[in-house]
Amino acid sequence: MGRSTRMFEIIQILRNAKHPRTAQAIAQELEVTKRTIYRDIAALQAMRVPVEGEAGVGYIMRLGFDLPPVNFNVEEAEAITVGLALIARTGDRGLNRAAKSAAQKLTEATRLSATVFASTWGVDEPKLVDLTIVRKAIREERKLQITYQAKEGAETQRIIWPIAIAYHCEVIVIAAWCELRQDLRHF
């Protein structure tokens, strides 16, 4: 997460907080160090963002600091509501966390539809794979080392270049170039 994105997230966290939030709590939520939060909040305060803090108590956002409204028509709101709910079916913890955060932001900015629902039944979260790392490798065009287990049970070490992730109701598929097989493979 880039610094500007993180600073925007800090603003959102403080805007939504019902009580002061400590630097440690914010750092854990954003998966950064407490020191990074201190620096970001100092930068926000230097930009005249009304963040106030007290040692041992936490930070708050003074009232009156708002972001511009987001306006959706009913069809758009229903599409967003269903789309965000369907993300829970992917089994991807990172995407699910982001979808919940996006839904909260959108709900505060505009009324989303309360008349449409989507089942959250889908793929279980993978126990041995952090899909956040795979998505990051795709974005950064980096290779990954994996242990691959064939249907028969044999395991091999593979270096793959992930290209895409396909989320289905029953399974998650990673399409990648496999250096061992020198070919496109699905894992």
C-alpha cells in the first residue's frame, strides 16, 4: 500500500471511529509499524487535516472533515451491493477484508440497496496459500516458489510466474507459467 493510500485509509479509520484509536491499533489494521503511523499522522496534520491525539489515549478526527459524496443510482447501488457480497465467496481473506472496507465507505457516502442479497457460500479460505501474496506477485510481475502436490500425492518444488486468479464457487485456480514444465499450468 502506497503512502497516499495509507494516509487516506487513516483518515477513513479516524472518521469511522466511535472512540480514539491508538497508533498501535491503526498500525495493526493497516499492517504497518506504529512508527509509520506516527509519521503519516504528522504529515496529515501538516496538511491541516484535523487529526488530534494524546499520548496513551489515541487519535481522533475533529468533526466537519468530509470527503465528497458518491452518488449512485438504484441499479448501480444494487450491482455494487451484490458484487461486494460475492467477494466473500472467493475464499480470499485479503479481498474479503477489502470488500468489507469498501462497503462501509460506500454505505457512509451513499445509500446502497438493502433489497438485494448474495449468498456468501463458496470456496473455503485456503489453509496453505495466502492469496494476497499471489495477487501481489501478479501485480508486480514476480515469480513465486511453491510446493505442488499432484493428484497422486507426489510433491514437487515449482517456480511459477502467476498470471491470473480465477475464483469459482468450488475452487480457486491460479494460472501461471511453470518454469519446471516450461508451459502454462493451472494450480
